[in-house]
Amino acid sequence: AQSVTQPDIHITVSEGASLELRCNYSYGATPYLFWYVQSPGQGLQLLLKYFSGDTLVQGIKGFEAEFKRSQSSFNLRKPSVHWSDAAEYFCAVGRGSGGGADGLTFGKGTHLIIQP
Amino acid sequence: DAGVIQSPRHEVTEMGQEVTLRCKPISGHNSLFWYRQTMMRGLELLIYFNNNVPIDDSGMPEDRFSAKMPNASFSTLKIQPSEPRDSAVYFCASRPGANVLTFGAGSRLTVL
């Protein structure tokens, strides 16, 4: 079965500093990978996705992620964070042989704190 | 596009009561998913529908939980009877033919 590991429960970053959130997945075939963000009291918003092709994908709000098959990783990055980036971030992998037809399996999330 | 609409946003009830959560997916999306979010277990897939038909309900925790999708624009998740351990945020998500889920704002359930 698919699984997603986000090793960092909390990360604190100073405003303006760079950010990298780690994500490792377990999946037998080529995975469909996603990053979602959840602000307090809100639903999940899609930041970016990887299905195939270029392993560096760009998303909304200045985020990007790189798929590394050899490391089974899909880390999320941002060169300079803003206070409004404080939120919970979830990495997810598509379930099932269709790469997501059966929904998504989520990691436990990383809580991002921004220091002024 | 109003997005995925869930109601109620907040529900407080007493143990043993019936709870019904509602979801209106985005028009044209043919798949609908119910997730539960708790601190301990994170986001868990409870059940999903394709073209109004339940495909996989293996994530439904107990017989106390049931879900229906009578038509393409409406789904319910029912808990009867409710227990304090059911307290969580319940999310509905829908998806068109592509693999991107769009989530609703969630229904926060508190069972006293």
C-alpha cells in the first residue's frame, strides 16, 4: 500500500528565509504526487502536483517541488517565505493503480511557523 | 464556481445522537471522497464514490458510519449513534476525470 512520510512535524523559519519541507513516499510504480496547504479552520488547497515529465514542478504562491525517484522524495521549497505562509502542509500520493483514481494518501503534515 | 460546499461547518452534539454531514460537489465532478482529520491519525479516507456509486468504503471505521450519494450533486455522511471519539473534522472532496481533488472547508464535529 502507498504511504507518505513527512519527517518534520513542526518547522520554524524566519520571514524572508528559504524553506524546504520534506516528503518521502512509498509506491510501487510511478507516483502521482501532490502538496496541499491548510490554513487554520480552512480546507486543503492544492499547491502543486507531479504526474510525469519535468521533475521540478512549479506551483502557486511561489512554491516549487522536486521529484527524486532515487530518493523516493518530493520536497517542497520556497526561496523566501512570507508571514502568510504559516499553515499546515500536506504531501500526498495517489492511491490505486490509476495514480490517484482511488483518492489520495496523505502524510501527517508539517506545521510551518514563521518568525518575524 | 462555488467550490465544494459542506454543511454544517460546526456541529456539537451529545453522545448517542445521530449526526448527518452534507456535501455538494462541484458540478461536473464525477468522483466524491469523504475524509476525516484528527490530530492522532491525520487525514484518513473514509469512502469514495464514482458516478454516485460507492467504490471503496474500507476506511469507514464502524457500522455506525454510513454514506450515501443519491445523485450527482449531493452526498451525506451519517453517524448513528455518535461517540466522543468521532470528534474530528470531516472533509468532502470532489474530482473531475483528472486526478486533482478539490476540498470543501470541512465540518468540525464535536461529540460530548
